[in-house]
Amino acid sequence: MPKLGTPTGTLEILRKYDFHFQKKYGQNFLIDPNKLEAIVDAAKVGEEDCVLEIGPGIGTLTQYLAGRAGSVIAVEIDQALIPILKDTLSDYHNVTVINEDILKVDIARLSQEKNAGKPFKVVANLPYYITTPIIMKLFESRAPIDLITIMVQTEVAQRMQEGPGSKEYGALSLAVQYYSRPEIVAHVPAECFIPAPKVGSSVIRLTRYETPPVQVKDEDFLFRLIRASFNQRRKTLVNGLGNAQGLAVTKAEAAEALRKMELPENVRGEALSLEQFARLSDLLLETGGSGS
Ligand code: SAM
């Protein structure tokens, strides 16, 4: 099987198997060898690494990863791609393909079973329709993962890096920056994919922190507070949090906590840094905010 990653090689495989793209699965396959090499370089993959790839498609990026990693576990939802992967990856004996929805996979268990509980490196050209749920799952699953290198929509990559005051700043920025240090490492034009996506694409690398940059009494409460603060973006924090379900915070308690932090009573969530959210989270818990 020749190496994939060119337009002709990809079209040949698609024709051979009469494969039809499934829009619902966000299928845009990479066809540029330089970009493929750049992704594997950015992911710092070496012989000692076990890579978790999400959505291998016809196995293009998988081949590049398998050439450098100790092993690759590739999770693909589309059953129609499984016989194709068997063919395109037949020369790579360090690859395991799992036909499953990544959102249903127990990643911590997978790392126990396949990598003796050691950290995975995650590398993926992600399906854009579920970028945020996948990233949140990777962080919240508490699976050992030390580096995540993923292709996402450029706008989403930028959102992960934003700070307070920007229009794009929100719950995703705060979650990513709580767990990791984000760096955009490449921009990838639409013509590097079949079919070409209608949005710009970028590769972002998330280097997982060993300990988060802020400490809080209750991480779960911090994230519910953050989500509630951006759910109703236009509302002031006092109004947004006072109405939020599941926080058990009154408007008076929210106002009092902001006063202690010397923030104006009409401040909105988008003005607060991660450090300020952490402080607010602890203050609200002291005055009655609830853990579930
Ligand atoms: N890695 C390939 C490449 O770069 O050419 C394909 C990338 S394509 C953007 C996304 C892949 O993710 C598709 O193969 C799609 O079927 C798969 N996919 C979509 N949703 C998924 C899910 N929930 N779990 C696992 N794979 C999924």
C-alpha cells in the first residue's frame, strides 16, 4: 500500500472502496504531505510514545504517526472506513483501530489497557462538529494525556488562546487555559483537504499542566460558575449568576463577592481572568454556593 497524503492516492482509495463522505461526521481528509509532516513534528511524537488518534478517516495521518510512534490507537466512528483502514494500514503493525464514538470511549481505561497507564499523546484532525465536547472530554476524563495536537477551525483555535475583554473569550478559553498552555503551530489552507472545508483550519498544541495555574476549593463548581457566567453573555454577572440553575447563588451573594474582589457590580463574565474566576468561585462557595 503506497503512502497516503496526496490528492491522487486519496482519490484512488475513495474510488476503490466507493466511499461516500458523511457530512454528519465532519469528514475532510488531508492531502498535503508537508502539512502531515508538520503535524507530526508539532506533536513531538517519538518511538517511546503511544498516540491516541481521533478520527483516522482513511488512515492518512495514521500512517505518518505510525512511522514515528511506538504505537497508535485510532478511534473511528464510521464503520464504512474500517475495511479501508485495514487495507491502508496493513503494513503498520503498531496500529490498533477501534470502531467507536470517541465520546463514548473510556480513555483512562484505554490507557491502562494499551499503555500501562502512561500518558498518551493525542493527535487528530478533528471532526469540527464536536471539537469542544472532545476537548472537554480529554481534559475532564482525567486520563493521562500530556500533549494534545489537533487540527480545528481557526476561529476555535483563536478562542482557546483569548484572554479577558475579547469577543471570542469564553468558557472554552478558560477551560483550555486552566488545563494547558495553548499554542497555534500552523495554519492549513482549505485546499489541503478533500473535500475542502468552508472554514479556515489551524493546528493547535495544548501542553497539559501538571498542576493548574490557579488553585480552587472545588474544580467542578469553578467550571459550573464559568459556564453560567457565559451562558447569558449580555447579562451582568450578578444577574446571570443569581438566576443560574445548579449554583445556589443569590444575587446578593454574587454582589457581595464582587465587592470583596473590588470589582464593579455591573461587571460581565468576559472581563474576568482565570485567576479572578478562581477567587470568585472560592468566595461564592464560602457564602453558600453549592457543589452540585
Ligand atoms: N484523520 C483523517 C485525515 O486527516 O485525513 C480524517 C480527519 S476527518 C476531519 C475527521 C474524522 O473523524 C473522520 O474520519 C470521521 O469519520 C471521524 N469522526 C467523526 N466523529 C467521530 C467520533 N465521534 N468519534 C470518532 N471519530 C469520529
